[in-house]
Amino acid sequence: MHSGNHQVTRFGATILDPLGLRLGAEEKRFLRDADPFGFILFARNIDSADQVRALCADLRDAVGREAPITIDQEGGRVQRLRPPLGTEWLPPLDHAQAAGEAAAEAMYLRYRIIAHELRAVGVDSNCAPLVDVATPDTHPFLKNRCYGFDADTVARLGRAVADGLLDGGVLPVVKHIPGHGRAVADSHLDLPVVSASRDDLDRTDFAPFRALSDLPLGMTAHLVYDRIDNRPATLSPVMMDLIRDEIGFDGLIMTDDISMKALSGDPADLSRAAIAAGCDLVLHCNGSLEEKRKVAEASGRLSDAGQVRAERALLTRHAPAEVDIPALRAKLDALLNGRGHG
């Protein structure tokens, strides 16, 4: 495409995971051609600090730029870096509740430390904050990954998480837009259906995403909100318009992993449907190289608006200021043990 008088190269509309600990020659060739916006790492991609750094360098070398590399490092059940590469954390809900009135500061410190650990191995994005509002019935796969049971608390702690990551030079990905907390099924295995009224959703589930609508990146929810539309949000033009126009989120939106069992169908067809619905990027994980090829081809390149959002997101990534990590850990320990709020 051309913009004005100069050539603009649009990124591939995908985020892809490497197959293993290092890239093979065929995988490198594929990634060079597909040119995904970014990458995501899983436990199977992680062995040692030197190996992860080398893999991140491989990935960026394959696309010829400092592509963002993200990961699920929430802490608790969902964290890909384990000791000695990353701190072993309480689940977020337990952490926030342990900190009490100091929860926002504790969450900031936690994710500033996480950012430091991610940057140390070459990772510069994290799939957090998770601002789904928990309910007593939230499925156990999600419940203790949440930050609280009311929208104001969740939004406040979500902002602290995002600030900790951004200050540490790590791009936050807010999830799962427009809200996964009412799901009583695990979207890795089934398609949850939420039947709450639009007013209830506006007041609770959607509210934290509205409060954090300035964040650079977001991830969709594979949920049906059947009072609004009968398609999963990821594949629903109605829900994607709601996310953009009514929640007001104008960041770069990626799907949750389209290989999750909540979505039924061929990954290439699902990729086309997600892009057509209004997602900017397709996140595809755990597939074969052949499946990745089909997803990359189906997803194509970012739209003009998507490319603008992508470039704007990348501008929020910066080198972190120097901090004394042991001092931050000591401060966090004091907060969690009720010894200070300073």
C-alpha cells in the first residue's frame, strides 16, 4: 500500500508462538514471510535465561525488527517463568486480598518486578492486566486470576498493574474484553454464554475496560453475550463495535487464542471471521507449522487503522528507568505483611 508518496509496510495481522526452544530454518523462513506483528511464548519455549534471550533474538531477527514478544505472566497458576527465571507469586486475587488497603501499591510493585524479570530474558509485553470482574460463580479457571468482585476495585488495581508494566518497559495487554467474569464455563474447553442484561454488563463487566480504554493493547473474550448477539465476542461485529464505540477502546485488539475449544471450526476460517468482525490481530497458539501458515494467510496484513494502532502501541514501549529491585521486593513484603503503606 502507499500512504502519501512513501511505501508503508503493514505487519502481518497475527501473533504467533514458536514451536520449541529455538527456531528451525523452515520456521524462520515462514516467519520472515508472514511478518507477524509479534510473538507469544509458552512454558515449552522456556528452558534457561540464555536460551530464552536467544529465542527472542531469533524471532526478532526473523522479521527484521524489534517485534513485541508477549507472555502470560500473571503470577500464580498462570505464569510461564518459574524460579529461578521468575518469582513464584500468589494468585492475583489472593495477593490483592492479602494487601488489603495497600492492594494498588502491592499490585504495582508485583508487576514492576515481573516487568524487570521479563525484560531480563528479552520479553517486552505481558498479557495483563486481567480486569474481568469476579462473581461468586466465576469458573475456577479464572476466579483467583481476577483482582476483585466490584468494577471500581478491579479498574483501580488494573491501572496499577498496567502502570507497573509500562514503567518497567513492558507493554500491557488488557483482557478479556469486554469481560469474562460472569462465565461459569472454561473457555479453553467450552463456549460460555452470559445472559446478563445490557445494563448489568455496562455497570459491572464493561466498566473496568472503559476505565482502561487508553491502554495500547487488548485481548478479546471468547464468550457469547446472548442479550446482545448470539456470536462469541471475538467473532461478533456487534460486540466489536460495542468495544470500540461504547466502551471506547481504541487500542490494538488481538483475539484470545483462536485454537481454544470455545470456538468451533477451522482455524483459518476463524481467523477470517475474527478479522471481519473487527479484531486487528489473530492470536494463534499450539498449532503445527502448516496450521500457522494457513492462519497467517487467512489473517493477512493489518488494516490501515490496525497499522496505526500497532505503531501507536509500539510508541508506548520504552526502556525502563533504573530501579532497586531488592528494595521493591522488601517494600512489597512489608505491605503484604502489614508493616507499611509507604
